[in-house]
Amino acid sequence: MFKRFWLWLGRVLGKLLVLVLAIGIGGWAIGAAYYGWKFSGPVSTEEQIPADEAALTQSIIEDAIRVVEQHRDNTRVLRDAHAKAHGCMKAEVTVSADLDSSLQHGVLSEPGKTWQAWMRLSNGNAYPQFDRARDARGMAIKLLDVPGEKLSKSPQHASEQDFVMFNHPAFFVRDVAEYKSNFAAQADGQKVLAFFPSWNPSTWEIRHLIIALKTLSPAPETPVATTYNSIAPFKLGEHNIKYRVIPQPEACPEYQLPEQNQDLPNFLRNALYQQLSLDRVPACFALQVQRQNAEYYMPIEDPSVEWNEAISPFETVATIKVPAQDFDSREQNLFCDNLSFNPWHALPEHRPIGGINRLRKAVYEAVSIYRLERNQP
């Protein structure tokens, strides 16, 4: 009796397992076919601006102001993202001497030229937290004394060229409409609704949730050992490109950072201080660009899609050196906090393109003005 029951149960469970596997494999095949069709070229080389983008942008600005007010630090208003800096350091950006002539535009137009710059390294969260917490990590670079008319009309930034990056090659939203929904949920303290806005599975953003989870990575040993990506595309002369900064330790003296105590709240700043200020060893990087190949799925308006390196490899266009220096002073930290980085602080040859970059222009400017007005002594 019991033997027949267990044999029957085994057959039922076996068939159920086969059915589940068949459904899983079938679902995977259908999903792979769908995404293979959806993420196939060719794509447009021009921007496509939705009719409701301006209204959505204004609403996002209001949410961003709410976020900075929620996270203000006593008397100071912090950034709506990347609030915690590990440090602002002086840097030197040198254009590659053998740069391909087709890439010689804007600040890259003179091979061998060295630009003086500021570099800010940061955590991504809107509220300062322990460095060991999973988080995005950011790098912003501001080239100084750059001649020529800029896209931003602010006199304060008339001689600057900014590059803004973080440590993942794809963004966790596709466009301004999704950013509005996602950011509003976070501003309301309902993070689960950022990727699951309703009970309707067709509105769920599983792929973007996975990107967000990958972006919230464990802390690196040091901020100078991480790759930073522009995510959104830009112009470089006639080209549409994305850019990134990769560590290039072989270009600097050999150095082994002493093991850091990751239980300390600011161990990433400590790592920078150890290398640059105590051991007096510079840090080196390479600035690279990746050209859009519009015959393949390399869209301008969807930064959640990583452009395929096998199709369009990155090319080094400049080197970056952060010299040994003393950077961790009260005066310099305050100076760093008041620095404003915006990809629209740029020459027309480096024009930001795509919906997320258009959003950045409005939001960054509005939040920067709001912060600086309220942080005046």
C-alpha cells in the first residue's frame, strides 16, 4: 500500500518537475527571442524628445528638492545624489599624443595638451552613510581654464568642462518617464514601488531592478581602483560616444595600499589619504571613449542598454594623473562641497545627448542653485 503510494507520488513529482523545467526553458526561449528582437539594430543616431518630457522634468525637480531637504545635514543642504565625498583632489588630464584625428574635438583637439582639473570621488547615496554599505560610487572631473563658449550660460562655469560618471556601465531607468516614477517612489520612502509601481506585471521593471542591484556594489579597496562610466551618450565632434575612466596603475609608480579597516565609516577617504598624502604616491587613470555603431542596438535614448564592447571597443583618448597632495583640510572639504558638476558645463563638441542627459541639465542646475543659496554663510 505505502509502496504504491510512494511510487505514485514519485511519478507525480517527477512529471511536475519535468513540467516546471519545460515551462522554465520555454519561458527563457521566448524571453531570449523577444529581447533578441527588441534589442536589435539599427537605431537612430539622432535624439527623439517625447512631448511630455518638459512637464515630467519639472515634477522631478520638485521631488529632488524634497530629497535634499529630507537629507539636509543640520545647517547644510546636501546634494540629491552623491552627497558624501571621499575627497576633491587636483588632477592633470593629458590628451593622448597619438590620438586618432577623427577624435580630436573640443578639449581633445590638441594631442599632448595637459589640462589642470579637479576630481571629486564619492558614494552615490543621497545621505552620507558608512562606506562599507553597498552603494554606487561616483567620479566627477572638472577641467579648468577651458576657452570657448559653453552650453551652460552661467558665468560661474564659463571656463569649465565637466565629466560626470559612476561605477556601472548601464543605468537603472530607460527614460525620463520611468525616472519620474522611480524617483518619486524613492522620495516618498517607498523604494519597492520604484520597480513595481502596480500589481500589473506588465509594469514591473525586473531588468532595471537587476541593474540597480548590480550598481549597489560592495565598496572597493580604494576609490582609485574602480572603473567609472558616463552611462549616457555624448557628442564628440560628429560622433555619438560614451566614455569611461579606468584605473591605469602601470602608468604610476608601483604601489600596494596597506589593508584598510573597513569597519571605519570613512575608510575610502582614509585610503585616498594614505596613498596621496601619507605615502605620497600618485594615482593614474585612462579616459576612454566608445563610438556608437548605429547598425547595432546602441540606442541614444535608453541608457539602461550597455553598448557592446565586442562591436565597438573603447579607445583611450587621454591619461589622468592625480598627484600626491594634501587634500583633506576643512577648507578644501568645504570648497569641494560647494563645487557644482554638470555634464552641461561643456563645449558644444561634447554636447550631452539623450533623455537622461536632458533631464540632468534641468535638475542639476535647479538643485545646485537651491543648495548654494541655502548654504551661503
